[in-house]
Amino acid sequence: MTPSASTLAFVESPVQLLNVLEWAHAQAACAPGGAPLLDAVPAQPGRAGSRGPAGAGGAAAAPVRAPGRPAGAGSWLRIVVLPPTDPMSRGQLRRMAGLARDEGYGVVWQEARGGRLAPLKALAALAKDVRAARRAVVGDPFSRYVQLLLTLVRAEELVVVDDGTATMEFVAQTARGERLVRWHRVGGGGLPGRVRELAYAPVSATARRRFTPAAGTGRRVEVFSSMPVTVHGGMTLRVNEFAWTRARFGPPRLTKGTDLVGTSLVETGVVDPARYLDAVRALTLEHGATRYFAHRRESPEKLRTLSEATGLEIVRPDLPLELIARRGPVGRTIVSFPSTVVHTLPYALTGTGVTVAVCDVEAAWLTGSASPRARSFLAGVTETARDVHRLPAQTASAAG
């Protein structure tokens, strides 16, 4: 990777890459003076930036390159993709990487998984550019590999873009001075797991210090988020309004039906599979849903069972849902369980006439192995969503 870019971004999922593109778009839009940074996300931003009239129809539009964009305009940013092993995520990441290249940004595909030596080889390959970067952008502060890379970062400016609702937990945990642990993670692994935790503790502690800079150090941390967070200490916050997505895609053609959005709550061990099936069946009957947009982590077996039990058309998106929905066609109503999209879709679909609804998750749906934080965290995701219609969990459970 020569020459080194002034800004280096590390992403491990399609949504992280989308949010890096949104951040880069916002960064370019506010240059040279820059947009003001806020202390907290407002309940919902103004809608003045929407494209097209409410409920506008028409064919789905392809992404549009900014007119007159000079060659090399994105050379200040290089995006390092650290792909996971599952095929769905890798496929979406490759397509997102193509969109990033279309915008003029450099993209490096760096395998860091798939073998015991893969992380070390990737670290060695990236070390020079990581040290040379003047700004680092990360998409998952909980990632152990990202935390390991942070031990090499010399940049004074660090930007954290959304990795879904994890941003809410990241800001809350750093405010409390806690170690960074994903909300759905439950301790385990026995003695070997505890040994690994102890061996990794110095790396984790270094990452926490980088994310919470002390006054007078000259280091800055920006959070670029669509989530309802309040930053603290030396952090600043800029709201992700999905301006790049709205500029490049849509407005979508609207269908008469309702679309359901899938979740990986079953795959992460939070929600019982049978309860989830009952909820999807009830929502399908209640709202006349016809399509189910699968989460990239949902298993083929689970999706086959859902389709057979409900008659829903299963759609496996080739891009993050914010882009799929903005590109269209999309239902006039989108129903989701507590997840990232109840916060992001109102931004991406502003001015289109689409209603986003969220269905609560009952405590009875949770598995016995679910994290003690699971119930309160999911409730917080629902309660803080704005410009969405809230559906009671009883609606889903009663029809099961």
C-alpha cells in the first residue's frame, strides 16, 4: 500500500463500509471549515435534505457518481477490508468495495482470518501504513483485531463509525470506564477462556485509552452515528443522516405490501427459535407481509423454515438494507424487530412516504443463555427510535 493515505479506515462488515462512505461524504461536504460537532444526537434530524417528493414512484435508480468529480479526489482515504469468513458477508463486502472504488477511494482486501498465522501476517502487512496515517477510522471498537491494530496507531485523530446498535453500548461502556464487551456476549470458555482474556487484557486496556482521550493530550475521538447516543469526555459527535445514500440511490418505487426485516437475534443466542418463528408468523398475518429481508447471518435452514411456515418470499440482500430500501422497490410499511434499521431507515427513507415500525421483544422470548443485558438493551433500542411506529410484542405472541 504505497504511497500511504492520510486517512486509513478498517471495516469488517458491509454496514461498516457503508458508514465509512457516509462519513467520507460528510467530511468532504463540510470542508474546509467543517460542520459543527454536537454533544448528542437529536431525537430526529430535519428532513430538508431529502430527494424527491413524498411517496415518489418511478423505477429503481442506480447509484449516481458525483458529476465532475476529479480523478484521485478520494486518494486521501484508503479503506482496508478485513473480511469475515461467511460467504454472505464477503459477497456484500465485495459489492460495497466496488461502490467505494466508484467514489474514487482506494480499497485494500486484507485477509486476517482463516488460519492461526493469518492475523499476524495481516498485521505485518498493514503496520507501515497504520503508523503513517494521520487519521484512523474504525467500524467496530469491540473487534479484537481492530483493538490490536490500535496499538500501532500514531494518529491523533480517531473516528468511530456505526457498527449497528453496538455504538450505543460502546459509548455507554466507555463513559462508565468499563472494558469493552458486546451486549449479547456471555462469559464462558472455562479456564482456557479466562487465560486468553488475561493475555489480551493489555491490548484491551490500550484500546480503551485510545477511545477515551484525556484532556491536553492532543488526541481527538469523533463518533459518527445515527444512533441516539450522548458522547462524553474528549469525544465529539457528528450525526450520520445517510446523505450519501440519499444522493446516490432512489427515491424508491413503493409497493402496496409490507416488508419484514430479519434479525440475527436467534443466531446470537438471544431469542428462542420457536418464539421467533411464532412472532414472524403473527406479524405476517397481522400486516399482510409478503417479503422477508434476511439478515446476512441468518442460516439457510432457519430461512427455509420461516418460508414454509409463513409463505413469505425470502430475500437475501446483496447490499446493506439501507441501500436496498433506498434503491427499491420497497413496501410502504417496513416492520422490524429491535435492530439497527429502526434508527437508520428513517434517515435513508426520509421523504419517501415509507412507514417504519418496530415490534418489541418480550422477556419470554429470550433464551436461558441470553446475556442479562439483553432485555434492557433491546428495550432501549426500541424506546429511543424516532419516526417509527411501535408495535406491542403481544401482537406477535398472541397469534402464534
